[in-house]
Amino acid sequence: SVEALKLLAINHRKRAAAVQKELEQQGLAEDRSEEVADLGPGGIASDEDLPEDSDSLSGVSDVTSEQVCGLGADRV
């Protein structure tokens, strides 16, 4: 579902921010603020950017919330 995808995107963004912070502390970070700004508010695409036909997400609609919730941080 779209909500599950948004939750995965938020989770991914949080992990990416943590990695970016660690790299900044080590002086290895690149400035990626423009890339993040292109994603819009919250760092994810707006609903208008999502395809109207959920089947066009090629298999994503087959993923159940139980499968999404069962994914460990090391597998996402």
C-alpha cells in the first residue's frame, strides 16, 4: 500500500540521515541538500507523483503489511 511505502521511505530517510551525520563527523560527507530538496516536503514524493494505477508499481501491491513489519533493519 501507499502508506507502507511512505513508512519505508521515512525509515530509509532516517537511516540515511544517520549515515550522513556520521560521515560529516568524519569529514567524508558530500553536500546532498539539493538532492533532498528535489524530493519535496518530508523527503518523499507527493501523492501527485504516484501512479494512479497501483498495479503499475510492479509487484509492490503484493507485499502485505505483515511482510513489511517483519523486515529487519538489516534487510531494508
